[in-house]
Amino acid sequence: DNLFFNPDRYNLSRVGRLKLNYKFGFDQPLDNTVLTRQDIMETVRYLLELRDGRGQTDDIDHLGNRRVRSVGELLENQYQIGLKRMERSIKERMSMQEIETLMPHDLINPKPVSAVVKEFFGSSQLSQFMDQTNPLSEVTHKRRLSALGPGGLTRERAGFEVRDVHNTHYGRICPIETPEGPNIGLIASLSTYARVNEFGFVETPYQTVKNGKLTGEVRYYSAMEEENHVIAQANAPLDSSGRLASDQISARRNGEFVIVRPEEVDLMDVSPNQLVSVAAALIPFLENDDANRALMGSNMQRQGVPLLRTASPLVGTGLERVVARDSGVCVVAKRDGVVESVDASRIVVRAFGVSGEEVGSEVDIYNLEKFQRSNQNTCLNQKPIVQKGDRIKAGDVIADGPATAEGELALGQNVTVAFMPWGGYNFEDSILVSERLLKDDTYTSIHIEELECTARDTKLGKEEITRDIPNVSEEALKNLDESGIVRIGAEVHPGDILVGKITPKGETQLSPEEKLLRAIFGEKAGDVRDTSLRVPPGISGTVINVRVFSRKGVDKDERTRQIEDSEEARLLKDQNDEIKIITDSALKKLKKLLKGRKTTARITDSAGKTLVSKGQEVTEEVLRMLPPAAWKDIHTGNDDVDAKIERIVDNYNEQIELVKMIFGDKINRMKRGDELPPGVIKQVRVFVAIKRKLSVGDKMAGRHGNKGVISRILPEEDMPYLPDGTPVDVVLNPLGVPSRMNVGQVLETHLGWAARELGRQIERMLEQGAGADALRKFLKDVYGKKSETAKVIDEMSNADVVRLARKLRGGVKLASPVFDGAKEADIKELLKKANLPESGQTVLFDGRTGLPFRHPVTVGTMYVMKLHHLVDDKIHARSIGPYSLVTQQPLGGKAQFGGQRLGEMEVWAMEAYGAAYTLQEFITVKSDDVAGRTRTYEAIVKGEHVLEPGLPEAFNVLVKELQSLALDIELLEEGQVA
């Protein structure tokens, strides 16, 4: 009994009991987390039957046999380990010390528990730095499932079966979105509608069907519960009453596709895109793309850089708004109200929904994020999309975040593309772009670099942040203030000083007497070296923010005080705005109560001066003249009214107290010193904003895995142009389509062309002064007279229709949802409505000669993103730089300011061409021949041209390594005897 049935020895957990019940058909309560005799008997019986060939083994890749362990569960396990360690230490202390004299704090040391939790969040394999490149990358990173990590698989040992798509993944795990490379299939993404239940199994929703008719109920099923159900597809044809219209329905049963009668169907998918993840569901015409390219497409959308000017796609899937709102980068209204004031950095809303009597501050202040740095150095910036006086509802997007436009996800730009070769500049996935995209800042993005300078207390004395730096010209200090910190708004380039810092050199440690003399008479000038923070290579931009952190109890410098004052002023402005709106609200209520009433007593101020005489009518002017402190003295002689006045005034005073308390707390928190690591006196962080225009070498991509690198930026007048004279923006290689089988990009291009042209027609109608009725008819015609959109357009007011038409001038927005999108016939119909050729092709003219190209060319509008692989971050050149200590060779990589590796294959190439002397230089004086390097430097300085290569250091390292293996090897020069 003690071994098998004792809960202290082991714990099956609720999941273990659930699986045993499911496997053997028991109905034991889930709280029974130890084995029963029945469990053991059944297990033995099942194993014996398996040996005789009856029954079947479980499939370990079935999602009923794999569960998600969430953060809470992993943390719980770590916490338990910490508690066990604490328990052990308590027991040890109890046994060592006198129990009578002990106090609780002598026994309990919480360190082991907090250390374990810190370690879990700080260094666990699954604790990752959030991918903040754009809103989509944030969302998908939070929805990621990993089979790696503690208690999971390792890349090396995972076979093909684990990585493969399993039929239970349908609607639970996306079959498309997974990384390329060693982690393929081990890291996956949750599907659009999937959720994780209390046991850790992934569930997906289905609509229930009874006797061939939808019941309107939606239920979530795990992979185990779904077994043996017959599930119809989401776009199975239905009649008006919600019955399955066809006699034969394509459905799934136990992972197999079957054709069944309507009566046999139990469940039905809720949406065609339920089987793919969020990123894949953002790709229009996904059904026309090869899976490998769709995988690249969904992964590359996560790398799109937020642009300065955003534009949502003309051809979307309808999920853009949902993703933008749920990503949390937009500002969403908390409750209904009216916009009181708007500026670039905040929105003030007077909220509704609070009746006159209730307590509750009736103002919402939304402070917007301005030019903050994300984890990936992209720019987080919010801008308001509402105007003063607008009525807003709870849940409305009132300010756009990075990579969103009008509350929709906007990772790229709609550009006019042509599929044709052009002078070899689009060979092998290269891209030819027009200079217009640079002129109009179409693909310009802002990147923010954070540079840090720390002053420490060293053995030789304290480091100091100062403007007084030895051997530096006044010119180099022109952007620093008196504290030695760069001013905001300064343009900086590589090598410029951002924060002046000096470090004591001291060869010897100082005696206390010397320290005292130093303190009285100041430092000797030669005893410090310049360790200032300078701008690293490759960064040129504008300083947009500086933050100074000082240790508690250290005197604040001028710059720190300035920063605190400006922050305090901002907080006070918010406080005053909030007080003003609360006061206005109270005045309104008082005005309504006191309309036509007179005072029964004189009202005076603190000095005894009469403000309102007895019997005077209380008008709005009188109320506004009275200070709020005097409101409580208003008496009308009507007890009911006076009680209401008292309630309003008490309520008002409570709210004002609360507001002042909250803001006072914020200001105190700001003025306290900062918690800095031990040994750090002061820390300065400088933020530099860099504006990156599109340049040759930048990587761009569409949403269908069609990626490429810019090879040339061509003047607008040399680009191929359409018959109406419009030059195209991008020229892509047609050979990028057939072998890759991502035809979705071509369909998107056709549909985009129709959308753009219909937008132009609307623009012409507006210019000709068309009325709301004509615009309404045209829009309904475009979207289909019987569509849901047409109904919405019918319900709009005339002013709203005109406003909508103005928004659509750049192109009509179309949604083509995944697996339920536009068919070829729909695209042709729209091209026809836009008066464009149904083939989607037209004759283009060469911008250089003005002659038409020989064949018609596919032209249209495609949504193209600029990816976070920018040439400015990758370009690198080394002059004299650091060397590795052992091998004496230059370090590698951009981060170390290293050189390019010359590997064995490069050596063979030089040998093959007989470039002996060049090769000798490469291998000796340019790399690790220490003496030869020095001699060559001296020769160059003297203006001589002699090359005396010596012995590379790598040879000495090899000799030493062989000697360490106990092989007696020595190098003998000519004439030497061993």
C-alpha cells in the first residue's frame, strides 16, 4: 500500500487520470491521482492482448497524446523545487539551533525560492526576447508552440515523424508556419481559432449539426474528443434555413476524407481559415501557392519593417483589422465618449456611461508612445486617427501604432509591378525599383539605436561623466552640455562623442593621505584616460532622447534635473486637464440642479468678502465665478436640492483628492534615485534615430514567399511605362513564378490592378462633382449588389458615403479570405468593371527609347514589404582592428570589427590562378605574422616597398598543440642542430 497507493510517493496528475479513464473506459474521479488495482490489472491485460496481436499501440504524434505545458505550469514546477530547497534548509537550521530561542526569521530564508524563479525567467531556454519587429511578429511569437526546451526534444534527436504534419493538427496547429532549418516542425504556431484547455490539450471549435441542419451552437473539441465524428467543411453549401444543401457532402472522419449523406454529418468547421495560423491567414490566394513558398511568405511577414508612411493592402484577407487590434500596438477606446482634445502625443476623451450620481472620473487620457525603440531597433510610434468632437465607442481604434493604417495591419506598400526582364537587373530574384519610391519616402523607415555609458567605481578611483576630457578639441565637444552629455536634436556621425567619460589611470593604488590631497586640490591631468561613449561605425542620425540614471543618495547633475523637470511638467499638465474635465462635469450637474433657484444665505470667500448675496439667482456665470471650495455653501432652502448639492460636492472633492494622490505618487516615484547594479554610480542611455531610405542591397518580399534583393534604383523616366504614361514602380522577373509555383502573387497582381483602377474612377467621379447617390450606386456595383458590404453602404448617410469614397481614391479595398477567396471569374469581372483587359496584360513602353516592348506584359498592384535585412546593418569594412590573443589573427564578424575569413577554398582559388605573392601576403603580413606586420608597417611609413614575410603565428600554435599531445616537435632553422 505504501508504495503503489500513497499520494506522497507520486502523482499521476489530473491529466494522467483523464488519459487512463479515456484509454480503459473508467469513470474514476479526476482527483484520484494515484493508481488503483483496477488500473494495474487493465494495463497488464492490455499489454498481453497487444502481444497476441489484438488492440493497437498509441500514436505518439497524435495531439491527444501531446500536451502544451504553459508558462504557469513550468513556473509551478520550478517553484516547487525552490520550496523543497527552502524546506531542507529550514530542517537543517532546526536541528542545529536551540528550538526555544528561535524566531521565524532565523529559520526561513526565501533566497532559494526567488533565485529559482529568477533563473527560470532569466536563463530558461524557453524564456525568449520578444520579437517586436512589427505587430504581427509580436502576435505570432506569443502564439508559438515549441517541442524543444527542458523536458522536450533536442534538435539532433528529433526524427521525421515528430516534425511531420499529423491529421490531428487540423484546426489546432498550423501546417504552414514553422521555421526553415534545423527547427522545422519542432516549433509551430497555433491555428487561428485554436485554444488550449485546462489539461493542456489543443482544442478547435466546430458548429454542431443535427439531421443535416446547423443548430447554431459552437463547441470546442480536443483531438481525442473529435475521434469518430463526421466533420463537414466550412464552405459546404447551405440553403436559407441552414440545412446542408447537397446530397453528398465531402467530410472528414478520423483523419480520412469521406463522402457522406447530410444526415451523417455531426459537426462542421467554423471558418475556412481555421486550419492555418494568423500569419498564413494574412496571405491572399494562399490556396494557389505551393506550401514551401507559403511557409516563406508567412515567416517573412514577421520581418517586415514598420515604415514611415503606412498603407494597408488593397488586396487583403479581412484579418488585417483583427490582428492590428489584438496585437496591442494601437490605442483602443476603453469606453464610449467624445474626443475633448487631440494632439500628437495624447488624446483626451470625455467618457459617457456614468450617471450624474455615480463616483468615477469621467475622463480618459490616452498618452501615446512617441518614437520608442523596440527590441529589434525598429520604431514604435502611435499617431491619432480621431479629431476633436468625434463620438467614439468602446473598442474603437483611436490611434494607429507602428505598421498599422486606420486600424489595419500595414506591413508594406501597394506598388505597381510589371513581370518582365529588364537589362539583366532582375536576374536571379534581383529587383529593379523606381527612384519615385525614394523621392516619396515610400519605403523609408526609422530605426532607433540605444547606446549606453556606465560610470563605475573602480579600484583606482571613480569614473566621472564630464565635459572635461583630455586631448580632445573643442570642436569634438560642440554637442555636449556642461554635464558632458549630448544635447537632444544633435546630428551625430561615426566617431562623435555622445557622453564624455574619464577613467583614472593610476598605476598604484592611492593611500588615504593622497586621496585627501586629491579631494582638496583636484586630479592631476595626466592621471585619467578618455573612455567616452562614441558613435559606433555605420550609425548616423539624430539624438532623440537621453536618459540619466543616478544611484540613490548621489547628487544629481544639471541634466538629470532638467529631465525630471520636463517629466514633472508633463504629469502636471495631465493632472490639470483631468481636474478641468471633472470640474466642468460637476458644474454641469450643479447648473442643471440650480436652474432658476435663489440662494437663502450669503456666500463669502475666506477673507469674508461677499461673493454671492442672499436671494441672488445662481446662474452659470455665478457658478463659474465661485471657487469650487465655496460650492458647499450654496443653500436654496429646498432640503432635497441641498442634499444633492452636498453629494455632488463631496463626490467632486473625492475625485480631485484621488487624482492629486495618483499624480503625487507618480512624481515621487520619478524623483527617487534608481536601482543600479553594484559598483555603478551613474548610467546614461542615448537614443539615436536613423532614417533609412530604400537602397541597393535591401531585401524586399511579397506575401507569397517571393523575395529578392534590390539591384538597381532607376530614374523614374527610364522605367517602363503604361499606355497612359504611368511608369511602373517595380520590375520583377517572370521566371520567379513557374518553378516556385506561387501563382498567388500573379492573381494578387491582377486583382490589385482592378482595385487601383476602380479607385481612380472614384477619384475622377469626385473631381467631376458626382453626388452621393451616384457614388453609392458605383460602390455597390463594385462590391456586388447582394453582398454584406452593399447592405452597409445602403445604411450609410450621404456624408459618410462621400467620406468613404474619398478614402478609396487610392484604390478600392478588397478582401480575398484564405480558401474562400476570389475565383478567376471574379477577378475577370472586376477587371472588366475597371475597363482593363481581362488578360491582366498590357503593352508597356521602354522609358529609355519610348518604343513598345515586343510582348504584352503582366502589370498590376502588389503588396511589397521591406524586410529587416537592411544593407546598412550588414555592410562592414575593417581598417586596423582587434586581434585574437592566441592565434594573432584578426577577429571575425561585424560586431567585433573583424576581418573577412580566408578559408581553404579561397586559398585553393588563389593557388589555381598562380597568384603566389598575393597569397603569401594574405597568409602572413595581412594576418598573423607578428614580426612581418611590424616590418611592413615601418616600410610603408618610410615609403619603401619591401615585403619580408616571416613565420605565421598559427604555425607556432600548431607546434604547441602537438607538444601538448606529448609529441616532441621543434622547428629547426637552417644550420641549427637539435
